[in-house]
Amino acid sequence: MKTTLEPPHESRAENELEPLLNQGEPPVHSWYALSSLWKRKTTVIAILSVLAIMSYIVLRFGVRTAPGVFLIPLKVELAVGGLPLLYDLFKKVLKREFGSDLLGGISIITSIGMGEYLAGSIIVLMLSGGEALESYALNSASSVLAALAKRMPSIAHRRQMSEIVDVSLNEVEVGDTLVIYPHDICPVDGVVIEGRGVMDESYLTGEPFQINKTTGSTVISGAINGESALTIRTSQLAADSRYAKIMEVMRESESQKPQLQRLGDQLGAFYTPVALIVAMLAWMISGESIRFLAVLVVATPCPLLLAIPIAIIGSISLCARRSIIVKSPVVLEQIAGCRIAIFDKTGTLTYGEPKLTEQIAAEGFVPRDVLTLVASIERYSKHPLARAILDAAKIAGIALSEASEVSEAPGQGLHGIVSGRKIQITSRGQIEFQKSAGFDQLPPAAGGLECIVLIDQRYAAMLRFRDAPRAESRSFISHLGPKHHFDRVMIVSGDRESEVCYLAEQVGIKEVYAQQSPEEKLAIVRKETALDKTLYVGDGINDAPAMMAATVGMAIGQNSNVTAEAAGVVIMDNSLKRVDEFMHISRRMRTIALQSAMGGMGLSIVGMIVAASGHLSPVTGAITQEIIDTLAVLNALRAAFPPKVINDIAD
């Protein structure tokens, strides 16, 4: 169930990510420069349009001026802002792209020809403002890469003779001796040569457990060190380490993300040619050019340019009130069409914390008594599993006893005396090495983590731990098909196969991919997205490339700013019920947007026919279009208010 995908090997000199490692800044590429330039241009045009319209209103109604002076701001705006937009729309015509913005461009030209400069300025504002807001809302590879680079340390602590010297990452060579201080982020891949401790590698593997490290253990860049200092010998350059590879995959994922056709463009592809055909026929049949202008004024696609964005903005506002942050508006339009749901395991379908799930007591020992003794000394431990044992004791209503002589030597486990009995909590390997009394009763190894309890140097019990599924996980998964029309649901996790299969059985998922690296996750998501639209839900840095490759990427919780940057939507409450709420809000938004846009288009088509027959002048047509726009916008505003049913997960 594991697909091997080797990351491409590059030398340090060839690796384009080196500027990130050396300077903490995103690399500047031509595509990024062009996208940034366009975003700045549309923002400037939008601001100019607002200032021009405000100046027109002041000069027209607030200040006595010479005739025609109040039109100067509008004419300047149309020249400075309208011409660049018209140039871009002209390029779309050459590519045979006929969207709603194209009809808006034609309407600008028509408005200028009619002397309706205010109408033309408003259309410029709608086109440029929409582009600027969309560019601001959508993710870019630079922001994600910058977040990754910001997380990475810029220096390493290199041991030179008897001194420890801080050096920049690009000075670290293979074979150097580095010291990783407590709570530091490991800067490069390497092998431990001194010290014992634990490291949190969950950003890469997805496993919620901290990994023990001792002499000979491998460490990976980006892992967070625990309470003890470790000395490592580097095995990779910083530019070739595991963390750099994730950044490389992230950038590749963003650069290859498919462009999705927006709802307005889909409708505009039909509406624009219809409007042009009606306008041309009216001119040709009547011989009056004024009818061509009247039809286009009525046909100005404000229901598409206004109603759909307003429905989207209203839904984004509603999501925010439900602790759902929509970073990319396009996900609201796309999630209703997703048919393949892909989930990470740890922190997504589970709580991301180990729980005591099984206690197997040896003959002659009572499980509750064993848990009492164990919990009484675990409260003095910093081991990652101590919290799980204490939580289990609290749930069981166990009163802890006084403990003495508590010690936790590296590699020896936890020792202490409780109620006159010697307690040792250790590993399977340690008890087999010691050949403690009763070790022949030790159950075979299984999935998850385990610890062995010795009481008075005799095997007493085995405690097993797993990452427990969320309370709502099973009901959420089971309702995706009948309620939201998902055809397939799968888990793609970096965790061990035994753990992933256990969780899949608990929540009712059949398709399982375990022990997947970020590159392998990305390959799976790309393959599935080529078949149908995909939803990917995850919570860690190892999920970020896959999120960006999916049709809709969703981050659950606030575990990583990198994940939040990569996702189109972030669920802040760390709950699958919020995921369901987002689906309901999205589906309702699409319904309201279609009602507003198609209803407005239908009324506009009626108005076009009336204008084509000569019964509407351009001015009357503009008034008619304003009435149609108002109706469409009022309907679109309903998206900001919560529906009657916003969550249908069974409790």
C-alpha cells in the first residue's frame, strides 16, 4: 500500500532553494514577479476608480464648477485604469476566452461612446476591484515558502575543538559536529553521537508521539528537540536535508496547481455571446446603432460581476462567524463538486494525542491497582505517555498515592516506590534483557505504543496506547456519501500501517495509504485529482504539498502556519463538524449565487429583447439594469445569514 517516489537529487549549487535556507526570503522567480505586478496594478486601478467616482460626486453635487469639469476625474480614470483592463481583455479575445469580464470591457467601450462616463468608471471599479481582491485572497507559493523558511533556524551550533561556535546554515558541511539545544529545531539531517532525549517529528511523519533519541539514532531537519541537549554528526548539507526537500515539493506543487474555472466565467461564456448576438441583430435589422448601445447597456453583466462576489463575500463572513477562515474564495465554488475525500490521520480524524486504550495485567495483578501505582509515579515524569496514563487514572476516578525515590535515567525507564512497592515502567526490550520474573507472560507486540510495568521486579502489566479517533469521526465519514455525494473516501498518512489501518476500521474507511512521505502524498493527490475533483483535509506541514495539489485543500486546527498558508480554508475550532458546516455553507452559497446570477441574466435577456425592439433607450436601459442589479444583489445578500440546517452529523 506504499508507493515509492524518490525525490530528485540535486547538488547544493544547483538547488534553487538555497536562498531560502541562507536568507529566510522566498526566491524571486519570473512567474512570481508577474503575478505580483498584476496584483499591484489592479489594486492601483481599483483605488483610482474609487477616488475618481468620489471626486465626480463632490464636483457634481458639492462644488459649483464650469460645465463638464466634474467629468474630468472619470475621464482620467477611464484613460489610466480602463485602457490597461481593455488591453488585457483584448488578449483574452485573441485566445477565444469569452467570460463575463469581456462583456464588461465591451460595456466600458460602449459607455465611453455614449458619454456615460460614470457607468464606465463603475464597471472599471468592478473589474479591477474583483481582480485585486481575488489576488489578495488566493494563496501564492511565496507565502507558503516564506512560512517554511521562517520556521527553519538560520544558524547552527557547531562544535570546534572545545568551543561551540554559531555558524550560518550554508557553512555547515557533511561530517560537522552540531549541538542541538533543548527546544531547538534541528537544522540538518544527521546521527546522534552524544546524549539521550526525544524529538517531535510529527511535522513530517504525522505520528503524534515523540521519538526517543540515543547514540546512533537518526535525526531529521525540522524536528523539534525535547528537554535534553543532543550532539549530532551531520549526514546532509542543509540544502539537501529533509526539510529543504519539503520546501522543494511545496514549490513544485504550487507551480503545477491547475487553474479552476470560476462560476462567473462559466456563466459568462454563455451570456456574453448571447448579448453580443442580440445587440448586433438589433443594429443590423433596424439600422440604428443606438439599439446596439441600448442592448449592451441592459446586458452589462452586473449580476455576474456583483451578485456572485457578494454571495461569496457573505458566505465568507458567515464562515468567519463559525470559526472557519476562507483564504481562497474559489474553494466555496469548488467543494460542492468534489467527489473524492482524502484525509490525513493524526490530528485530522484523531485528536493527535496518545490515549491509554488497553491494559493487560499479568496473573495475580488487578488492573486498577496497577494503574494506581503507575499513575502515582507518572505524575513526576516528562515522558510523552505520562499524560495519557494520568488522564486514564482521572477518568477511572483513581486517587493517586504518595511516591518516593522517583528517578528516570535515560534508557532505564521510570522508577519509584509507591506504598512500599518498587515500581518500574520500561520497554519490552528492557524487560527481555533483564529477564524479569514473569516476562514469559508478556503478550506479543501489536500496533501502537506500549510500556511495560514491573512491580517488585516482576512483570505486572502491559499498557498500550493509540491515537484515539475523534468522537464525530465515524458519523462524519459515514455521511459524506449520502449527504455530500462523495464517491470515495481515503486516508493518506505518514503514520505506521498498523496505526492507520486501526483508525480506518474505527471510522469506516476502506482505502488506506500508510507510511507516506510528503512526496508520496503529493503523488497520490495528483493522481486522484486527475480523475475527479478532490478534497484534502490535514493538519501538519507534511500535508501542505498535498493540500495545494488538491482541488480544495483544508487545514484543521492551528498546528502550523505553513499548513494554514497552503490551505484554501482553515478550520480554527479543530472539529470535523466545522468541516461539515463549511460544506453546507458552500452548497447554499452556490445555490444563491446561481439564483442571483441566472435570475439577473434572465431579466437582462428580457430587457435586451425589449431594447432591441426599440422600446428602451440607452438611458432607460441603464435604469432598468440598475433595478435588475438591485434585485440580484438583495438575493445574494441572503448568503450572509445562517441556513436552518448548517450541520447534519449524527451525534
